[in-house]
Amino acid sequence: MPLRLAVRDIALFERAVRFARPFRFGAVVVEAAAQAFVRVEIEIEGKGRSVGASAEMMVPKWFDKRAHLSPDQTADELRRSLTIARDLYCKGSDFDTAFGHHASWIAAQVESCAKHDIPPLAAIFGAAEIDKAILDALLRGADADFFDGMAANIAGIDARLSPDLGSEDITQFLRGCRRGDRVAIRHTVGLDDKVEGEGGVADPAENSGARYFKLKLAGNPDADVARLVRIGRELARLPRSYHVTLDANEQYADLKDLRGLVDRLRCDAALVPIAGRLLYIEQPMPREVTRNSPLEGVNAYDFIIDEADDSYHAFVAARSLGYRGISSKSCKGLYKSVINATRAAKWSAEGERFFVTGEDLTCQAGLAVQQDLALGALIGMTHMERNGHHYVDGFADTPIEEADAFLAAHPGLYARAGGKVRLAIHDGDLLTASLTAPGFATGVHPHWPAMQAFRQPKARTLQEQTI
């Protein structure tokens, strides 16, 4: 049975994370960013108080790509999204289910953020991070692990935000969920990453033995094709079978340009090493264009939305346009991922194929990668994009005592190498066994006294908001 809880306190922190190499996706290059941390204290009805935590990178220029905003301004949007969500969730002291708290505040969160010119995708970030921490506290207080707790629907997820489903659809889906013991990594190849030779895409020291690859696109069919041909030549050297996905991060201006890419994928013999192993193409066009562009003439491949996934209705709308899938990212909401996975299973049972994928907005070692990995393993993913370990040097500047505590709690997920505690990849896979400790795949929490104070977001001028 779902447990009821009241939110008693929410504290926000952050920590600077330096990248070991630049990460270029779309029109932005990220070399450092702040990671947000949430600490929540709840009271579980009849059980007492419990503390939970979550973490996520505040990646600039992904949630909001508007050209007139600087990277720092878009990161501040995420800070403000978190502070708005904190204030909303702390407003009342009534007991409700974990999902009930989320459902009560998500519309107000989006509306409040809109008053600060924050778009829906950035608005849901704040709620998503607090929801993860609340769930962690709930599971810890109930002495339950994430997988067993979610199978029993401890959070009380229902269909009030997804009227196309029935609450029993969600309950039945969760009841059938089982943790996957291993999840294969999908290795990201950023736009500035080396392609050939040592340090290139086929170098085992670089790709960690991956069998899946996510290739970033820049939005120019000719330039993208030329780069894909080079990558295909390198991947063809691998001594194992592989698959690829393509991610344009909204860079294809319209359907005409997208057709140009798809036509080349279908007909260019030099692209066979890519096209013959292509699983899907992710978010090719800007989110605003996506909503008004049925996928006509490009249905030789499956497409998914990612940045256009900014509401509980997004997957339903995308399906009507010809999209087959949607991404799961815990920074976009764990409950929305569960509901979208329920939809995919239900729709697929009706005869067509729909799916949810695991994508990674640089989930860092520690809480972020653990919770996102657990979510994917719960809803049936066999491979997920993992790029935090690729662009950041292990636990980076995390205090060594804290990194060691995570290593001790998750000996199959982390290892010490090159003087750092870092993600342990076993023949291209991540192991999930240690994520079954009580809580939302946490095991241990960060060392809170070592955290930096949460920066207050800067207010944008009226001119900046109306450009």
C-alpha cells in the first residue's frame, strides 16, 4: 500500500564540477557546470521522520536553448526552478503520497516558473529533483529498496496526470517490473570528440568496451554525413557487434533538412556501418517545430523526442506525429518516465512498437548516476547513454572521504583507478546489484558540510525577458 508523508524541510546545495574534456552538443560547449544537491526531511505517517537526497548537473543551454540567453542565465533558470519547487513543496504540512505531493504542485511549478520566463522543460527540473529526494526518504523510512518499493507502488502513482491511462494500468505495469542485473552503457561521441586513432571512437580505452554508441549531430546534413562516414569506418573495426543512435539536440531546422539526412542514410553506401545498425534518431528538430511537424517522408527510421518532452501529454502528442519513442531522464521527472513506460507497454500490446530510451544529461558519479540508472533498470532498459564518466574525471573534486564512502557502498558500480574513484564498467555493462539498498538507489548520502551554499539565481531584467 502507498505510504503517506508530509514534507518538513528541503535544503539545496551545489558543487562545481570541472570537465576533463569539452562536451559539445548542439550549439554549446560545456567545460564546467554546477551540480545541484537536494536534502529533504519528511515525516512518514505512523513511522516518524526520514531524510532523502538527490543530485543533478545543472547543464547550461540544454533545458533552454534560446539564443539571447547566456549559458549562466540558463543555469540560473534551473536554480530558480529549484527554489520555486522548494517553496511550493514546503507550503503545506498535510500528509499525502509521494506522487500526490508531486501531482499537487506540478502545475503550479510550471505556472510560477513561467512568470520568470522559464520554459516548461526547465520548470520541471526543480520538481524532478525534489521528487527524487522525497522518494529516497520515503524508501529509507520504510526500509525498502527502490525496486521492491516501486513494484508495490509505494509512491502511490496514479493516472490523475495521464487521463489516457487508468490507474490500474500503472499499477499493473509496476507490478511486472524487475531489476535488470546489467545495463549496457551507450557511449557518447560529442561533436568535438576525436574520431580516429588513439583516443578515438574505436579505442577500447576510450569507449570502455561499449557495444552501443550515441553520435551527436550538428544539424547540417552534408557535414553530419561526412562525420558519420568517418565514425562508421572506425566502428567497423570493432571486434564485436554494435548499435548506434543519433542525437541532433534540436539542430535540424525543419523537416526538409531532416529528410536530407534520412535520404542519405537510406541510400549512401558509405553510411552502411551506421545506417545498418541505427536504432533511432533523437530530437532532430527544435521543440517548437517538432510539435507542428508530422514525420512525413522520414519514417524509414524510428524517432524519439527528448527536449520536446516537457509535459505529461508530450508522448501522446508525439505519437500522433509519428514518433515511436521518448527519452527517460530522471532530471525530467521519474514519475513521468514510469507513466511513459506504461504507455509504451500498453500501446505496444495493441500491435505497434513504442519504447522508452535511457539518455544521460551528464549524470555524475554518485547520486545522479545511481538514481537514473536504477530508474532505467526498473522500467526495462537494456542499454542507456552514460556520459558523465566520459567527460568528468571520476568523482572529480568530490572530497576523497565522500568518494570512498560511495565506493564502499557500491563496490560493483565503482572502482579506484588512476588515483580516482570512478564508474566501473564490466565488458561494456554497469552492474545494478548494489542499488538495492534501502532508499532510492543511494546507499550513502553526500557529506553535507562539504557542500557549497546554493547560489541565489540572478533576476533577469525585463528587457532580457522580452527579447
